[in-house]
Amino acid sequence: MSAKWPQTMEHESVGLRPLRLRDKEEWLWLRRTNEEWLGPWEATRPVEEATFVTFRQMVKNYDAEAKAGRLLPFVVTYEGRMVGQLSVSGIMLGAARSGQIGYWIGHQWAGKGIMPTAVALAMDYCFFDRDLHRIEINIRPENQPSLRIVEKLGLRDEGLRKSFLHINGAWTDHRSFALTREEVQTRMIDRLGTHRPSSM
């Protein structure tokens, strides 16, 4: 794998790839059928802004930010089908060399072990190909499925951040989890052992 964009990667049935213009109908369907499922966890803006962006603009913005090295915006795929998204945002180089991972998955595929694999792939890419030093994931304390992901991957709990992000219309607390490159002896994907995503 190289550090250039676009970038794709996969492990068994799980993959990460860029969002494409031809994904529009599938992406809209996935968002529409998961509106209630994702609503409680969706980032919102505390100040009203004119923020309507077309799908085409969104894809172009993602691509521009990725090429500038500030964002890694991936679609999560399972057996070739789009099932969610994962992004590495807030990428800082220089003395920090860090980034934050955020993700969501459709309820149709939740609990199948897909997202732990996707997060492991992204972390391996950031540590071993992008030479980032620190990766952070911030999770609401009541989001048990996401807490299980960081537990499976062995991220360190760094404690509570009060009113950290505006989610679903309110400022919400988050728990912060992180790893640095020095803490990673083998690739993150190996931490999942023999667990494989289930199609059941």
C-alpha cells in the first residue's frame, strides 16, 4: 500500500475504499434506511448554518481533503457491498502526526464483526503506511457497540471528555480511546485473531 490517494484495502470479506460518484443511489438508500438507527449518534451543528451539499459536492470535497492529506474518507464494504463509512479526520503532521477515527454502519450489518475489521485496517494503514504516531477514537459512554470495538482492538481508555461533541442536537460527553505506534507490536488486524465477520 502507498500513501497516495485514492487508496483501497481489504481483509477477507471487509474492505475500505473511497466514495465514488456512482455510489449515489446505494449511499442514499443506506442513509435513508438507517435514519432512525443513526440519529442518536449523528453529529449536528450548534449554530444554524447554510450547509446543504449535493452528493457530487460531498464526493469532490472528500477527494480534495484526502489529496491534501487532511482526511481519509472511506466507504466500508462487506462482500463488495457498501455497508457504512469510516473516516480518519483531523490529521495532523509535524510534531503531532495524529488523527481521529469515526465510523458508522447500517443496522442490517451491525454485530457481524465488520466494523472492528474496518477500524483495524484503517489503523494499520495510518500507522504503517502514513507514519502517523497516534490514533484516537471518541465514543459516547452509552454506545455499547462502539465500546466493544475499541475493547476488541485493545485501545487505551484515556477518560471522559465533558461536552466534547454536538450530537443529535446537544453537547455530549465522550470517552476517549487511543493508541500510539509504540504500543503496536503487530498489525491491528492480527489483534482480531481468528474472528471473522459473520454473514449470519
